[in-house]
Amino acid sequence: MSRPSPLERVGLHRPELRAWAMYDWANSAFMATVVTAVFPIYFPSVAAAELEPAAASFRFAATTFVALSVVAVLAPVLGALADFAGIKKKMLGACLALGVSATDLTP
């Protein structure tokens, strides 16, 4: 009986599993850096500089609540649609384009 390879032992023996692991690693690093260290300083001092600190915190919390609620409702539906219709890459591209355009800072 042969020994499993190191990738098989950690469950990364298929290319798509390794790609998912790399995506998750990069997303975790982004979230840890930007969401916990950069954005809490940027938002009240730059984006909401004209607001009182309490009002800036409320707007940030309310916007986050609305955005996460929309994601919680739409994610299962859009995921099922992508799986059923076989359009995963097209939907990924559409979501990428939406994210890029939403963060475009040009006036």
C-alpha cells in the first residue's frame, strides 16, 4: 500500500482545491489587514470626516448591516443559479466587474 502524497494528506490533491485554498488564504489576509487595521482609521478620518464620530460609526454600522443582509439573502439564490445554469465563471466575472466599479474612485 502506497503512502498518500503530502497534498493528499491535507486534502489538496486536485487543482481546484489548491486554487480554493489560495483564494481563501488571500481573502483572509485582505480581511485581516484592511477590515481590522486600515478601514477603521480611514473611514472616520477621511470618508466621514465631516460627521461627528457617533454619526460616522452609526452610518458605518448601518451600511455594513444592509450590505451583509443583502449578501445573506442573495448568496444562496445566486449560488444555486450559478450551479444549475453552469455559469459560474460568467457570474464570477460579473461580480468582479461590479466590485471593481463599486470601488472606482475616479470623480
